[in-house]
Amino acid sequence: MSTSSKRKDRRQRAFERGINLLSKIVFSCGLCYYVVMQNIYGLNEMQSAAALDTEGAILVIAGAGSGKTRVLTARICNLVKSGVDPYNILAITFTNKAANEMKERIERALGSAIGVWASTFHSMCAKILRVDGDKLGYDSNFTIYTEMESERVVKRVCDTVDGADPKKKGDYLRHISAAKTASLSPEEYHEEIKGFVRDAATVTAVYAAYERELKKSNSMDFDDLLLKTEELFRKFPDVLSKYSRRFRYINVDEFQDTNRIQYNLVRMLASEWGNLFVVGDEDQSIYSWRGAEIRNILDFPKDYPQAKVYKLEQNYRSTSEILNAANNVIKNNSARNAKTLWSDKTDGDAVEYYEAYGDRDEAGFVSRKITALVARGASYRDMAVLVRVNSLTRLFEEDFNLHGIPYKVFGGFRFFERKEIKDTLGYVRLALNPSDNDSLLRIVNYPRRGIGQSTVAELVQKANESGISYFEVLRHPEMLSAGTARKLAPFTQIAEDIAAALAEKKPVEFMEYVIEHSGLENTLRFSDDAEERNRYENIAELVNAVSGFLQDNPDATMSDFMQSVALVSDSDEMDDDNYVTVATVHAVKGLEFDTVFLVGLEEGVFPVSIAVSGGDVEEERRLMYVAITRAKNKLFVLSSRSRFRFGETVYNPKSRFITEMRGEKPPIRVGGAYYDNHAKERLDALENLAKKAPATQLSSRSKNSSDVNFDEFEKDVLVEHTKFGRGIIISTVGEGEDKTAAIAFKGLGVKRFSLAIAVNSLKIVKDK
């Protein structure tokens, strides 16, 4: 070998040794940092791998209780400690509670979270629109309407649309929300629905009128916050560029709950750097009814072919027994990524099932168990009663009151939705946004000032004719008749005084001023009516709410507080006081309790009847999975043989989910509901009889039950009910007017009727 060749060979070997040494150093540092991630942040192997992966598109499939928030927090801390400016990090989640928890964890880990933008989708969009919404024609102090306020606007604009019925305001608003979620204008939405919605023209006319009213009032609804931000990014690329350049690392929690617009916003913001980290669990996708798209998470690897996927399956919340029940249920779904939750907590109690003989017995069982658990040292705050629908809470409330069990109900009427609270905040909203016509109409005669409908009608007419806000007309009383101007003058002065105080007073002082100067304190506090005095106590609590908000946000303004109120959710109002939580499953998403009572597990109740009759129960099954995995140590599952609903006693089969929890093979499925073999034979007979007997061939019946031959109502007789359709009698009890019949309806289960009471709604179908 020549000298030059030898030198070249030595250089090559030296280079290779250097590479090997460098590789060992890099590996060693990476391993050390990997160990640090595990020790400092308490991450397991898969969590650490996900948190350390910082570049490109990343999907983390995180099962219930698998520590996804911990992973998100660790990743953000890792980015900051690696030299990334916190200003360049965006973290999006779905509740204010989750966003605040994330901020607190980052602060504990880093000492400060300043610069990291952690918020909900709606809060993020509101903040962007406050800064850049003027490009779309909105003032920075625009009002955010809640659903109740939107309904008021829809009801009002119905008067301006031919054929519109104010009683259908809820239906119109659901159409409007569906259109906005799909990014459709009134004209585009009309093309979508004109073939199958009877009053499509009226619906879209109301939609158009509603949009005009919101724009005129410098207001937006919840859907607008997303829709207008998407529009802003689309129409003004420079605005999108500003935010997409800023957010180099985007982290999205609860990705399975994103709708089409939210996903579009995320993709737009990630367009500059491509670093998109999403965490979610398709098994917990339970919001399709409000536009959530489960395909967003299922198709993420298709949208981002280079995406890396991590799967978190170790559960840190629940016992193995509870997780087995959850796994047994959810494995029956087809639209999911295969995974099996597991836990180190193997010493828990078995899931306990109780079949009550009636719904009152069900409530009594829960009360007795809660009392016994508390006697053994448990706290009320560690327990929750979960229902599928709000209507099931009443009996539990009654029984808890009877037994002195403290409780709060969530998933229904919230503090900030109380009339007196919305009345008080109406003054604040008008001071912030004088163009807010809805707020002015709400408070102009509350407390009562002798301002009648004709006075308000003239105010509205003059504003509409002039194309200005109602408050602007008040500021120019010469536009009104002398009598109307005189009646409105005291309110105008109150509104002007409150608007001036907004600029002069700190938020807590301002809130106290509003309560006093509006006349609400004098009207309610000193009333002879106890209910009115209670309303004042609720209003006084607003001062505490503002004070508490400022403790968490020292530099916040009254506008910031009002935005937080508009975007509050059920879980945001839950606190650490010692009470049993009574809530819908939807309301406790993301929460956990030591003991959970899961009640009302019957076909038609959970799963709900519309899912049963439609044969599509996958989302109901996901909801059941979420409910089960809220429990940490104890899970009680209850069904009732009979339940009084909608004015009648019903006898539904126990929910299919009870059987699935046990891991047993479910019984035969018939028409969307589960029955035993004998019931199937009878329902097959129903089908055959129905082909022979058209619905018009019904026996005539007098409305007087004394004229009815109750002997005709026997087992295997085909009947037709005005509400439930055709069914077949499977058993009867009693004779004459005391006779009751259990009737199986296709897809609806078994219902029991007193024949004397059902005389006008239940008829026998005669054979040809």
C-alpha cells in the first residue's frame, strides 16, 4: 500500500472513530434527557418519546386517563428548555379549566408561562378578532352572544321575515349553527336544504336577517368566533402570515372534538412551520351533534403522510376492573384505532350492577350507598351521579334533599344563565358595546321604569330607519317624539353614567356601581318577596366572580371578564366544595371522581331512542366509554325495570352496554333493540301481520272506556299506538278497566300501558 493510501486510510479510520464517539455522546445525552423526562415529569416510555419529538406532524392517540395533559405540558417545557421562545408556542384545548390547568403546570415546571399562548379555540379566535376584526368591519369591543341571547335575536328578527314563526326560534337557531359550522352563507345553505326542508326559504331568510342584526349590533355568536377567524385568514393572507409565522409549534388537545372549521384553522396556522402536535382519542369523540368530526383524528395520518403516531394505553386513573368494563364496551365499535387500556391498579372493587324495580328505588339505592360511603370516610366531592339526559336528575335531587346529601346539578341551567345575572351583565355589555341592541332591549325597562312596548317600538323604528343603533338614537332624543324621549331620558342617563364609570373605575368597583346605579340593588335587595331577595344575593355574587377572576388575571379588564363569562362551560363552574356532582356525561368530559354512579341504563334511555331506532349507536357507546372511565376506584351501574317518563310508565329492556361491560355475547339484536329469542319470534310475527293489515284497518272505538272490550287485548295481538307505531302485546295483567298491557314496539323496546287510560291512543289492527 502506498504512503498516500496509508494516510488516506488512517484519516478514514479517524473519521469513523470520531463519528462513533459523537454518536455515543449524542445517544448518551439523549438517553440522559430521556431519563430526565421520565424522572422530572413522571412520564412513562411512550409518553417521553412523544414529548421529546418536536418536529413535524405528530399524532398522539391518548386513551382515557393516560396522562395526555402531562405529555402536552412536558413537551412545551421541553421546547422552552431547548431554547424555543415561549412566544412561538400555541396550546389549544376545549375548556377554560383545561387551559388554566395547563398554564399552572407549565408555571410550576418553568417558573413562568409568560409568552405561551394557552387557550380554548373560541378564546383564541376572540383574541385574534379583537386585534384584527376591524378588517371585517367589527369594533374591538364586539359582544359575544350566548345561545340564549342568540335565541332572543332570532325571535326578534322573525317579526321582519314573512312566514317566520317566533315559536320555532330554537329550530331556526339550530339551522343557523349547522350552516355556520359548515361555513355556508344563507344562500349556500338554502341550496343544501331546499330539497328536504319544507320551509327552507323561511329558514334561510331568518338566517340572513339574524346575520344583519348581529353585524349591526357589533356582535358575534359562538360559531362566528370560529367562522369569522377563518374568513379573516382567508381574505387577509397578511394576517394569517402574522400568526402562522409566530406559532412555530402548535399543540392541540382533545383533537377528536374538533369540527371542520377548527381543523381548517389549525392547518392554516401550521402552514408556515408544519410543526403540528395533536393529542386525542377517537373513543372519546362524543360531540358530533355540535359538529365534531371524528374523521379529523382518524384521517390525520392521511392528511399528513409523514406524521409520526404514538399510542398511550397505560391508564393512571382507574382500576383494572373499571378499565376491563370500558374496554369490553368500546371494542364493539368499528370506527376506531385498536388499543387496550391497562392499569397497575389491580386491587380495586368489581363493578357493581344493581337492577332497580323502579326509578325511585334507583334513586334510593344511590342515596343509601353515598351515605354508607361517607360514613366510612369518603367525601361527597369524590362522588358523581352521571345521567345520559337532564330529565333523569329530578328524582335524585328529591332523594338527596330528603337524606340531607349536598349536591349540585351540572349540564343544565348555569349561574351565568340566570335571568338576574344576565340582566345585570346587560348593563355591562351595553357600556362596553353601545351598539349591542339586544342588551339595550333587555334592560331598558328593568327594573321597571314605565317604558312600555309602544315606546320601545318607536325607538326601534327610528333606529332601523336611520340605520344606527338603538343607543345612538337615545343620544339624539330629538329623533323621537317628545313623550317617548321624556320616558326614555332616565334610562339614557343611567346608561351614560355606567359607560362613563367603565373608564374611571376598576372592575370590582365598576361591578358594584352597576348593581347600585342601575336600580337593581334597591329593587331586589329590599323587596318583600323572598325570591327577589335571593336574586339579589346571586347578583351580589357577581362581585365575587369579578374579584376571583382578577386574582387569576391581575391585569384583566372588564372586557376580559365578560369574554370569560361568555365562553364559560359546565366544567368551569365546578369547584372543590363538598357536594355530590349530578351531571350529564357530556358535562364531565375530562373530569374524574373516586366513585361514579352510572344510572338509567335502559334501551331508549342510554343509548337514547333515536340512536336505537336509527341503528347507529357508536357515539352512544363512546359516551358510555367516557362515563365508565370517569371512575377511579368504584363504579356502580344501575338500570330500572320501570321508569316514569313523559307522563307514562315505560318498561324498557336493560341497556346493551350492561351486557357488553361483562364481555358476554349480546343477545339477538332486533330492529335496533335487544330482546330475548321469544321476543324476536313475536316481533317477526308482527312484521308478517303488518304486511297483511294496512294501517287503515283499525277497529273503531268510542272515547268512553266503558264501551271498550278489554278482552280483545291479549298476548300476541297486533296493535297500533298513535305515538309509537305498531307493536305486539307480549303480556297482560288484570281484567276490565284495571287491565294493563306490556307491548313490544319495533326498535323502541317494551312499554306498559293502562288500557283504560290509553283508550284513545291504542287500537287493535284487524286482519283482512
